[in-house]
Amino acid sequence: MTFKRPSIPMHAFRPGRWRSRWPWALVTVLMVLLIWLAAKSPGEYKLQAPTPVGTAQIEGPPWRMGNSEGRFTLTLYADLECPFCRAYFPQIKRWVSENKDVSLQWHHMPLTAHEPAASAEARLAECAAEANGNGAFWQAIEWIYAHTRADGQGLPDGLRYPYLTPAIEQCLASARPDVVIRAQTADAIKRGVAATPSVGLQDRQTNHEIILQGPIEGDALQSAMDMLSTDDQAAPPVKAPSTPDDTVGDMPK
């Protein structure tokens, strides 16, 4: 007996028929994938929402980083056009991150020799923070230090802050940031700060404080913390005598 091989009609291979079926195959694959993902344990699969800039629950100004509940508050008196401040900022930021009982507080002190660029950059940082919070302030500080030509030369011509928003622009058109900057500068002079960078260190428990001129290294800061933490009330807050505004300048390393 002779068997004939069953023939398959050629129209079964027509492209049109395959194209009409492949979307259903794709839907089936996607459904199987979704069921598999849903069956995985929460520890194996978890979507994490990105953390937006400025969500830290810190109010300012002054703006802070580190442990806001820490015993010690370190105030950095700085000028955004000061080259020594620019070099010192990453060091002090790293030191604060390594000392969990310290918070860093920024204090504007634009120098006359660096105007108008110093105040213009300080205004940008304040407005970034007003619009987007604490994290946006430090983001602006780091961006300015990364791009400024320093010594009063300011940012390169035509360079625009990449995170500029209508809210920041509206703030820049107002006098609000100037009020903050002038108040902080006047307070620094009143406390005897004569150069940038300088740091103020306060023990919130004993209420002792000291002003240290220059880019102070970590070991010296630790020694100052030990000194301020003593309960000896004979060790009053240490402050330098008041210095006129026109003598304030950069502190060399």
C-alpha cells in the first residue's frame, strides 16, 4: 500500500497569517512574565523610587548637612569665589561625614575683593534652596565650586546653571536672597571672622564655642571638640576681636 504524505496548503505560510497571530503570542509571553514577577518574594524584587533633591527635613537658612541632632555644630564661613574655600570644602564635607555627632552649617561671607561675582553665586545657592530645599543648596554649592574661575572672575561667560527653574528665577529677581547674605555677613564680622575659610565650632551641650581662622584640619577640629566638651565653665566661648569689613580677606593655606 502506498501512503501519501499529507500536504500542507501553501497559503498556511502566507506572511499575512503569521502577522495576524504574533501579537497574541507576544501578549501571552508578557502575561507569563508578569505572573512570574508577581510570584517572586518581596525580598527578591522591589522597585525603589528615586529620592528627589532637597527632601531632607532640614529648614534653613542657614543650611546644614550631617547629623542635625548632633552635639556639635560646625559653621563654615566661606566665599564662593575664594579658591582656598573651594579647596577646603571637600575636606570639611568628608570630615563631617566621618563624624556622626557633627553637623555642618554654611555661612555666607562674600568678600569685597570678589564682588559682584561672590554675591551673585551666593544668591544662586540661596534661591536654589528656597525653591527646592536643603539638598538643592549643597548641589548648587558644589556646582559653583566646580565651575567658577575664582578670585572674583565668576562663572565662565554664557554658562547657565543646569537646574534653573522658574521658581529659582523668580527668587533671583527678588531681594530675598540679599537679606540672608547681608545678615550672615554682618554676623560673621560681629563674631570676629577676619578671613575665609574660617570655622566656628559649638558644643550644643555645654554651649561653648570657638572661632578658628583658616582651613582647619580634622585633628585640630577633634582637639577643639574635646576642649569644648569639658564641663569647666572657666573655659568661655573663644572669639576673635571684631574686624572691619575692608580688612576681611582670603585665608591662605
